[in-house]
Amino acid sequence: HGWRAYWYESPVVAAAFVGNAMGGFRSDLPPIPLPADPYQLTGELQNNSFTMSCAIEAALLYDPDEYREVISCLAEQLVRTQRKDGLWRAMRIISVVHPDSIDPDIIAHSSGDYGLPTITAMRVISALNRLVTYMQVTRMASL
């Protein structure tokens, strides 16, 4: 029944991690939780660098042609939001269930970067590297 984020704030993160772990998506898995239309992207998908990066990776692994406009939109946003120090702002990405709650949907959010955006930067660089590699392979195949 779709992708459950569990530790992460967005289900697209879970989809990206599964796609990365499996080297792609099997046909028996649900579609990735990402609209193919960039105008339908949520605020989180347009403003959270970690989540944007995961969305790019999931889209490239799932169907890069279907998600071409979304991939382009998110990659441009990542380039625009890179800070002067070369990193990206760390946003809330980790979700932790409150210890006194029996309802797993009542969660506390925190940044997994703990003040230094290293996890976010690693994820952004990984996604942009995957995109560049995809573009190079696609270009070579068309020659």
C-alpha cells in the first residue's frame, strides 16, 4: 500500500532508498510517490534539499523519461539553493516516534545533520552525480 517513510519525513525518501538498494524498481512495487508534473510538487519537494535529492534519484531509477520535467525542475532548484560554502541547508529529515506515544504517526522531526549539513550534502552530490551519469550515458547512446 505505497511507501512508508517510517524514519524519514517523506515517502519519496523511502522509495529512493529502496530503488538504490535494489538497483532499480521491480514491476511488483508501487509507483514512486512523486508527481510527474513539476507544478504538482509539494513545498517539501521544492524546498528540502535532502528530499529533492531523493526524488531525483527515485525518478531516475523508476522512469527518467516520465519524470524528465520534475528531475530538471528539482536539479535546477538544488543548484539555485547551494550556499556560498558549497553546501545545502539542512532541513528536517528524520522522524522519531515520541517515546510516550502508542500512535506511530505522532512523531518528532529533527535534522539528521545535527548542525552540519554533511548528510544533506552527500545526498545532493549523489543525486546530481547520478543525473550527470544518466545524461552522459543517454547522450552516448544517441550518437
